[in-house]
Amino acid sequence: MTPGTTDVPVVVYHDLESWAAMRVLSLVALIVLVVAHVFDVDLGVFWVFAYGIPGSTAAIAVMGRRRIELDSTGIRVYRRGKLRLQRPLSSFSRLKPLFAGTVAIVFDDGAWTWIPSVGQEGTTLLDFLSATREAEVVRGPTRGSNVLEMRVTALRFPAGTCVGCGREATTTVDFEASSGWNFIFVSWGVSRTLRAPACERCQSRRKWLFRGAFALPAVSMLYVLPGPWSPPGQPDPIRTVAFIVAVSSFLGLIRWGDALFDRWLFGLWGFSLSRDTSRVRLRVRDPGLRHDIAGLARSPGTGVAAVDAEGTTYVL
Ligand SMILES: [Zn+2]
């Protein structure tokens, strides 16, 4: 992508993608707040949204909603219709992760602007921007390591073959690459869906394996419950063990089940996003597939892209 070419479409980002929708949502949230206060209703965790939506809409309205345009000639930031920042793409330096879900676009001279790294427009803009960098290094495969690292948009799979078994691909499987924290029931960060070609057999094996795995905690839990197999009220070490097995395997499955089964079935696991969301790291067991993925990443336009129209999303 060289500056001066005009065949590249303009990428446009607006603060709060759908302004009209945000205003309607804010109005709804304000009505909910008034009703909740008048009738003393406890909104629980929804207080966050009830205040957050109108709050952020108001903040953007006060600061002035921005429009950011990006094309092969450079980047332009408008606020209230006025051009506030303009730089050629060649002066783009790096993406700097800010708090969760936002990144700063930093230029060589230190000027910067921020955008959310989530949502359709933000993701498209960041994908475009990161693709303009020097043909960036695909890390791996290296001897003794099954880790590959590359731009998210450079991740491609061989077309037409299942990533699990190499048979003809008739469907797809989704993997989640995320960045942030995951404490089983509480997670925080951003996530992007990566799609790979697969066959129906591997897809349904994955589904049934995951469901079947929950049978262990379920059966253990049944044993813990009082029943004819165990008179209630008597201390029973087997029931204590069954309880521990049930709870720990349930929590373990929630937290590590996907990675475990994807490693087993597809030999693809350990997906993670860089904090600025532009790069992905993954593990590939099969050396042949590992070399293919690295090769496809180095030759743009080949294979099938793992990312599609879906952007990066918040995980909460
Ligand atoms: Zn397969």
C-alpha cells in the first residue's frame, strides 16, 4: 500500500458508531432511571448501563463527535466538522493500548488520537491501519516451538480443507482470540472471532465432546445429592470427593475446556490478541499446517481469511 494510490476505499470512523441509536438508547436509559428512582426499583448491575449510556453520549456531545477518515493518502481527524489532525500514513508509528477496549494511534511526531478497538468501525480502521505497516513480521514457526504470531488480518487458512482432519471443508469452526483477564465467571477484555474451514464431522465432534465432558461433573453432582444410593446425614468421604470432583471439573471445563478440546480435535489452540488488538498469537500442533499458515500470512490474498466482517467485541 503506497501513498498516492487511489484504489483503496476510505475507512471512516465516527465516535459512537450509530449516533441516532445512542440518542434513542440514552432516552430509554433516562426514562428507566427516572422510573427506577420514583418507584425505588433496584436495577442491580444495570445501573452501570443506565448511567453509562447517557453519560458517554453526553460526554461525546460536549467534546464534539469525531469523524476519522483513513485512506491511502493518510489519516484525517475531524471534530465538529473541522479538521483537527492530519498525517500521512507514512508517519503512523504505533498503536498504544489505553484502558480496555481503546487504543491510541500514535504518529512519529508524538501526535495521537484515540479510538475504540472494538465495534465495526473501530475494528475496520485498526485492521486497515495495521495493514499499512511494513510487511510485518510473522513470528514462527521456529524450531521446537508451535507458536505463530502475526497481524490478525494476516491469519489465513488453506482453502477447502478441514483444519482438523484435512478432509474437504464443508463448514467452518470459530475460535475466540482474546486479550484481558479471565477468572472463570468474571472476564474482562476484548475478543475477536477467528473462523477456520472445517468438515461437519469435526464440527459435530467438537460440539458433542464439549457436551459430553459436562457429564462428569453432572454425574458426580448427582452422587453428592441425597438419594437411595446414600442415606442422608451420614458423613461420607466418597461424597466429599465427588463434590470436589464435580465443582473443580465444572470450573475447569468453563475455563479451559475450549482450549483443551481445540488442541485435541484441531491441534489449534492458545489464541490470544495483543493488547492493541492488532496481532494474534496461536499454537499449531501440525508442522505442515503451521508452515502453511505462516506461508499464507506472508503472501496476502491467499487462503481464506480468519477474520470477517465481525469486529472486535467487549467481553464482560
Ligand atoms: Zn475435519
